[in-house]
Amino acid sequence: QAAAQIINAHDPNMRWSMLLEQLSICLRNGMVDAGFRGELVARILIMLAWDKCFAGEFFSTSGMALRAVKLTTFLDALLNLDDSMKASLQSAFDTPEKPAWVRCTHFVKIDYVPTVGQLLSLFRRG
């Protein structure tokens, strides 16, 4: 939460300029590993989508980084879904009985490919 507030305290254009400059230095000096399969890029894209879910309410909402967001809202921010895909996902995941949620506060590396059932269970758990 604290890191997210510091990162989001700056003008978005300046923020990314500063972050990318520091990231470049850390990559060159071996302090950050970008990964062999695009892990660093994937993490950056996920963080951008997460920030987009809360655009305009960052400082007005306490605990933004700890809140859950609907899976469909997050996927739309990440993938810019068209209307038909958004409606299809909402009918599948935004049900009153079992809504699907995402919390994006950290990343965990797994050494297996989860099944659809496992993913659905995790998303519904929030």
C-alpha cells in the first residue's frame, strides 16, 4: 500500500519516466531479473491494469491496494474487452451467488499449470 501511494503520487508521465529510468539502471546492474519468459513485462502490465481499475479514486480511498475488484473489471482494464466479450464474461463471473474477485497485491510463482476449476475457485474466493 505504501509503495503504491508513493508511485502514484507523481504525475503519470513523470512517474513512468522516473520508474523506467530506475528500472533500466537496476537491470543493467543485475539488481533486477527481467525473467526469461517476459515475467517482468507481465508484472508491469498487471500493475498498470490494477491502477486503471482505481483511476481517479486512489487517494480518496483508503487501502486501495488491498481491495478486491471484480474479475471482469480487471480483465477489461488489462485486455480492453469489446462489448460482447465483456457481456459474456459478466454473465459467467458476475453472478450474485458466486462473484469472481481479484486482489493484486503481490505475485506468487507456481511451478504447475492450474486447471480451470482451480482458477475459478481462487477467483471466487477473492
